[in-house]
Amino acid sequence: MMTERRRQILRLLIFMLIALLMAGFQTSFWYHLFGSIPPPMVWLTLVVYLSLYRDMGEGLVSVYLVSLALSVFTSMPEGLLTLLILTMFFAGRFFRLRIFWNGPTYFMLVCAASVPSFYVLQILFSLYFEPNPLTRPDLVRWGLQMCETTLAALFLFPLYEWIDDLMREEANETWRINE
């Protein structure tokens, strides 16, 4: 039987693997399939899920480690990426405290709001922290990615829930000898 600590570590490793696969899909494989169409921000759905469905401690550690894993897929400075992802995590937590209903529609709503929020925060943080800040938003790309990410969230939410249910079932198993 798996202890609670091992279950948390296994769940963390599974979500890290998912983040790596999603980032790899988004940064390379997508362009082989669809050319210059901007890819959905599928890794952002994982950050949103962790912010909505994890307690603060586990979610914070998970999101921080996901940001480190994602740093190999981008030319964005690691500190800026980590700051952006942690800000998105806390924004998701704040949103959850104000309005929450369980289900894929809520998850899709928060994912849809996260895409433009991510880009706006990236520009703002870039203006403050970077010597060569981003200054030209690509609104068409943002809108397309928001739609794609929202659609992807519909299909990814059951996967995330299935992983959580799998871990919960493992926690509820008992090893008794029936007499």
C-alpha cells in the first residue's frame, strides 16, 4: 500500500510528465501538423487545473516544478516564466475563492481567461524586468489561442480528473485478508 507522501510524489511526477509532453507537443509537433497556426496553450490548462483543484502547498510546489520543466521549451528567461506561472496560479486561486462550480465548463472558463491574462502579464512584467521588453501584442494570435486552449481544456479536464481519481482509488484500497 502506498503512503500518502508517495502518492503525492507520484501524482506530482505524473503531472510533470504531462507538462513536458504538452509543452513538447505545443512547441514542435503542432507545427508539423498545422503549420503556422498558433498552438493552444495546453500546458496552461495544467497550471489552471493545479490552481483550482490542489491545496495551496501541493499546488504551489507542483506549479513551481512545472515552470522549471517548461523553461527548457522557451527562450523566455526562467525567472520571468516562473513569475508568470506563479502569478497565474495565484490568480486562479483568487478566482476560485470568488466564484466556483465544479465541472468542465468552469475549467474551460478559467482557461479561456488565462490565455489573454498570461500575455498581458508577460508584457507588463517584461516592461518592468527586461532590458528589451515586449511591446507589440498580437491580438489575433491571442484570440485564436484562447479559443483553441478553451477547446483543449474540454478534452483535458477528464484526463486530469481521471488521474486524480486513480490516485484517490489507490488511497481507498485496503489490504485485508478475508477470513
